[in-house]
Amino acid sequence: MRSVFGLIAVVFTASLYLYLLSQYLPPAPRRRAPPAAEAEHVETEQPLQKPADEPIRLKFPSDLEELRELAELLQFYKTEHTGYVLLLFCSAYLYKQSFAIPGSSFLNILAGAIFGLYEGLFLACLLTTVGSTLCYLLSQAFGKRYIVNFFPDKVSTLQKKVEDNQDCLFFFLLFLRFFPMTPNWFLNMSAPIVNIPITFFFGSVLIGLLPYNFICVQTGVMLSELTSLDDLFSWERLLQLLGIACVALLPGALIRRFSQRKLKLDAPEQNGIVDKKVQ
């Protein structure tokens, strides 16, 4: 029971921190009015803040429309409160990853929309790796018995595969991360149970999820730059999409070729591990 209370305490503390951080917003930045207003000697700056009876509320986006609205809001905040936006984004991302909450792909897209390709990709890779490692540590401290009870077959299958691939364990973990249908949340929680070293775990997440993070971040960059649907079908966009596809497919193809020679895998047992990709 101590493990249950300990986990509840951690979740409660993290949730309270994130709630307070999202509620105590700094003063809203001010944006310039249209040039026509300047010609009429109207006030040249307008607050982004909504009216007093309609306060700004931050929440995790659940669809692309909410994602676009949140990205626009945080882009305005970033102009004058870069530190706050960065802290809020990192805290929300680590919260989702640490507690294996689905939806990190939305945050990867948001990273691209707010911070751009290079900064966004760096943040996405770093936060994915750190958050997954925190999930690993939480599972090691509080969740071993419950994960085995809830997923006995999957844990048993993964344990066998880890034992069979001890001589190339890191490449086996990369294979699982590159494979598009691997449930990353399950790997994060079960890794300490099947005795995967934390160094191998950390490295495999950092490298193995790089293509996936790149796709999401680049999508966010493209969405933030679109002004109309016609922009989506320009040659520049089509070349970008082709580049994204190559980045996504190349690492998986290489590791799959390696796996045919080195890794001990078979389809029936692998299906016990490979399920639906949820971050």
C-alpha cells in the first residue's frame, strides 16, 4: 500500500504544481494594432488578454483546432515572457511523459509551432528522453507489482525477448522504438521490471524516437507557416513532406535489416509486445 500512497502523492504534487503554473499567468503581452489604426491616431498597442469576464485558460489540446489556438496564444506570450513559456511547456511535457499520458504528439507539434524546427526538435528529444526516464524511475519505485498484474503476458514476452537479445540489447531496444506500432508507454513502465539498464533505456529513447519527434515538430512548423490550403501543395511543402518521409523510413529500414541478421525475433511472440504506438 505504501507504493500506492507514494505514487498518489507524486501525482498530486506534480498536478498541483502544473495547475498553479498554468493559473498564475504573467501580464499578457501587447500586440500592435493594424496600420490603419495608427493613421487614425488610435492606440498602437492592444493587449492580448481577453476581457475580465473571459480569462485565458490553459489546457492540454485535444484536437488540431485547440492546438492552433494554444500555439497562437503561446507565440504571443513568448515575445515578452520567453522564460515562462519555456517553463510551462517543459513542465507540461514532462508531466505527460512521466505519467504515461497519451498526447505527447500534440506537444511535439506545439514545439515546432512555437520554437521552430531546430529548437523545437531539441526540446522534443530532450523532454521525451527525460520524461520517459522519469516514468522508468516511477515504475521502478512504485509500480512493479501492479504492472505485472495488469500486463502479465506482455511483461513475460518482453522479458523473454530481452533475455534472448542480451548480446545486442541496445539494438533490440532501438528496433522496438523505431517500429511504428510499439506502445512506448508500456516500454517505459516495464523496462525496469525486465532489468533493462537505465543507460541503454535512455540512449534508445533519445535515438529511437528521433524520427518520430522530427515528423511531429516539422508538422508544427508547417502548420504555423500555412496561410491557406494552397500553401500545403506548393513544391516547397511537397519536398518537405518527402524529406520527412525519408527521415521516418530510413532508420526503421536499417534497423530492420540489422534485426534480420542479429536480433532474435519472431512474429507471433512479437505481437505480444508490439501493439499501438501511444506516447
